[in-house]
Amino acid sequence: DEDITEIFESDGLIGVLMHEGRMPGKIYKKTIRNTPDDKKPLLQIQLFLTNVYHIVQVIEQKLMHDGWKLITLGSDMDGLIDPFDDYNDSGTLMKFRNDMYTYLDTYAEQEPGYRIKNIYANTDGSVEFTEAEIRMLHHGRTVSEVVNGMFYKHSETFLSKYFTTEYLHGPGTQPLIT
């Protein structure tokens, strides 16, 4: 939580990885063993979003701000991560995006046990967000805005602000991306 608030306060960006070993640690490993194969993609999305909504909730609770701007989809190209089985390479990113959209769009219909965990409330994973709590954490954003923000907008905004020759080399220089 301290790292999350420091990153927010420094106008940073958090790239959330689809890393099976870190989603969110012991909770995931225990749950995945007992999950039927047809439910594993749903579980992978649920656990990815558990980390995302935890970040948003930490910023809201500790700093009284909207934390969405610092969340983006992360990647690790050095081969050290263990990606989700159902979303294991760049060819599955659009499927992951679309499945995440569907999951959030139909959140009220998700079965108990497959809803986003509120680990801020209880770290053992026993508390799940209600639909009303999810909507509240969206701060008026549509599901499309939330998902597209994580997949595109937040990283584009960050790069357009900081990946410029003017920022890197001083005033009067041209942006590196447009």
C-alpha cells in the first residue's frame, strides 16, 4: 500500500502483470487448484481485477483521490513471469480485454467466489465487492472507459506527458510521440 501511494504521489504508473504466481499470492494458488478448467479464465480475470481494484481502493482510502490514472496493463519481456494459461501471449491480449469487459459489464451476474476480492477489507479473500461498490469505485466511468483506460489510455497519457524530448531535454524541443 505504501508503494501504491508513493507511485500515485509521484505521478507514476503501475503496470499490473498477468502473473499466475502473484495473483494475489496464496489466495490464487489455493483457489486455482480447486477450479474447473472451464472456470479458470473467469478466475484469472477476477484475480487480475482484484489487484487493480485494490490499487484504486488504496488511493481512495488513503489519499482521497481517484487512482485509475496510474493503472495500466503491465508486461515483462524477460521471460521471468508465469503468464495466465488462458492469456499467455500477445495474441491473447484482445481476448483478455474483451473477456474483462464482459466480466465487468455482467458483474452482477458473476457467481459468488468469482467476484472481485476486497483484500483491503480482508486479506484472506473472503470478502467480495458488491456491484454497487464496483460502480462507486469507477467514479462515473463506464466499463468501456475503465477497461480501455487500463489497456490504452493511461499508458498513452503517461507517455505523452513524460516521453517527450522537452521533458527529457528541456523546453523548445519536439515530442517523441504524438
